Amino acid sequence: MTFDTIIVGGGIAGLLTGAILAKNGQKILLLEKTSMLGGRSNSIEYKKGYIVDFGIHLIRYSTKSSMYKIFKKQLGEKLDIINCGDIKLFQDGAFHDFPLSMRGLASTDIFNDEEKKTFGPVLVDILKLKVDDYLDISVPDYIKELEDKHGKLSEPIKDFLVVVANLMCVSTKTEMLSSGEFVDGIKTGSKAPSGTCYPRGGWKSIIEKLTSIIKEHGEIRTKSKVDSVKIDNKSIVGVNLGGEFIEANTVILAIPSKSIFDLISESNFSPDFIKMAKNIIPTVGVFMDFGLKEKISDHDGTILTKDPFTMSFFASNLDESIVPEGEQIYTIFQPTELDVISDKDKIKQVKDNLMNILNEMYHDFSNKIIWHRTSAGIVDGAVPFITQHRNLRPKVKSEIEGLYFAGDSYGVPGTGGEIAHTSALACTKAVLEDRTKLELLT
């Protein structure tokens, strides 16, 4: 059997890429080394009746998201989503409205009346910002620039801007975060009906739909670890899988950029590309999932804390089908440094601190727990630092003919999980354009 395109990696980027190309008439072979498709985006039935995601996996920007656009425009499918409610900030023992719009600014109590008057023009300036001009400028430097224009900003306003940057970029290394990337998130979110949404039935429903589309036009093999990608005269000719050679003149590596060189010798790439691909720093952290024996909150949006920065979410408040009747799923996540996720003592420290926060947020929280799990690891492929923003990460089209990339460590717009979804759009556009050019030449 021959294939138009081979995709290596069955995470969300690989599945989206495969589904788009399949809908465009290509015969796809998708190869995933593990037994499970979806990667970090999948969900599982962790306990009977509980469908649990890998951490907090919301779709940013609702109907303005790349995911929604892919389903509607590229796949011709309905993406069944539930819009999340407003964001809350927990501080000083209480929940506060977190203003990401003029409407939210009017209702919040985290600013006094004078601060609201000051912040209105600041928000207008943020929404007018030219993103590309600020990709290399850090968030603290941008805040200083705002102060040069609007006068000294109060600590609550500066704290708010820092928390928004932490939220958009899923990182607490504020001094390294790209203000262009952070502002782009605010601008996109301001046009959306909701800042985030959740797929009805959990991410499992998305994975199953993408899988079925690919299988209609090709083949998916799990437990299929590719040994190498074969190149002849700077052009892709196929992949080696066990003792089998599978021919194709187009290969998409939907894997982290650091892993490219496990399959292709560095001698095929420029030194600049090698350095860029190897040095991408991922988003990492510790998250805790809880099955609760009763409903402790009706809030259906993200909940934030500032010090330490955390984000949490009751997925079952949006979709009750993912829990047994009368019970609840709650997930809290804290971004950390890379050294934390490989150190059991440091993970325990974060876990204990998160439990203290939860018992402060919700009276008698510990006694409402039926089960819980703690995980630590990579959440997203690239933190949008000034040293690795969209223009400083590997592009989706390689210098090798017929080789492309997709995933959340590549150079496309977006922050968090949105990077992977946007990369699928950019990658498939490049593949289809090149295929058209080739057909015109022949």
C-alpha cells in the first residue's frame, strides 16, 4: 500500500494534521509509538464514571480558536463545545471577578474607582499593540513602557498584568515572557464569545472524531515506533519502521523539535536549525485531579491565585456527563521550573502547598475527596519566552524537500495548547501548496 503522506506522532497536532489532509483527498499513514492516541490532549476513564483530562485542557478563544476553525472550515464537522464562565481570582480569602474586558473592568473589586479609570486607557493601548513589534520585549519592560505613557501604575494594576501574562503564557518566569505573545492572546480573546471552552464529553470526543476521519482515508498504527526517516539527495523518500521500509515523498514529524534528530541525522540540517530545535524550553508543572463526593462550587470558569500562581477548574460544572451523578471533578495546576518535575521532594512540596490553598478556598476540602492523583511533567512544548517566541522556533516547513513539522514547539502564533492547533493549520497549508506546485510542474 502506498501513502501520500506519513505522519510520525499521534498527538493532537498529528491527528489534526492527518484529518485535514485526509479531507483534502490524501491517503494518510499515521504512526504512533505508544498504544494511545492524543498525547497530552487525551482523556481517560480514570475511575469508574470519571472522564479525566491530562491537566487543565480548555480550548482557548472558543469559536475564534484554531481548533474550532479547523473543525468548521477544514473538516466540515461540528465541534460541540461548552463556553466557560468568567475567570475568578482568589486572594485575601475571597473570590474576585478577574477583568479581561471593559465589562469585567466595571464589575471587578480588585481595582478601586481610580484604578479603573487608569486601567481603561491601558487596556485600550494593549488592544492596539502591534504584536510583531513586541515579540522581543519582555512583559516587565512593556509594563515600564505603559508607565512612561500613563504614569506610575498601582501595584494592583501591575499585579493584574503579571497574572494575565502568567495565564496566557502558562509560566511564572514573567521576566522572560514575550509581551507580544501575551498581548496577542488578549487581543484574540477580546474578540471571542468566551475566553475558553470545553469539548462536550471531554477531549476523548475530539480524538475519536479525528481518528475516524483519518481511518476513512488511510491507516493509523499504534505501538509503531519509527526507527528513521530516509532521505535521498536532500529529499524525503520514506520511513524505516522495524524491518519495514514505507515509501512516501512527504513526511510530517508531529513530535517535539528536540526529537527530530532521533530520526534524522543532524548532518541534514543547518547549525542554526539544530540549535533552535534542541534548545526549546517546554512548559512544565504539577497538577492535581480530584474526584469529589459532592458539589462544592457552581463556578464554571477558570480560578486563579496570584502567589503562587495557580489555575484550577471544575470540568464537571460544564459537562456533568464526565462524572457520576452528584459528584465533581476538580483540577488545579501550578507551573514550575524544569528541575521540580524530576524531584520527588519538590513535587511533594508543591502538592502540600496546593492542598493548603484548596482548603483555604473551599471549607473542609480534604474531607470531600473520594480520590486524587498528582502528576508532574510537560504541559506544552514551548514557553513563549522572548528567546523562543514564534519567530525564534523552527518553522513547520523544513529545508529538506518533503519534510514538515507540527506540534507545540514550532514557530506559529499562539500560546499554550493553541500552538499545536495552529501548527496543524500552517503545516497542512504548506504541504498542500507544495503539492499543488509539484502537480503544476509535472
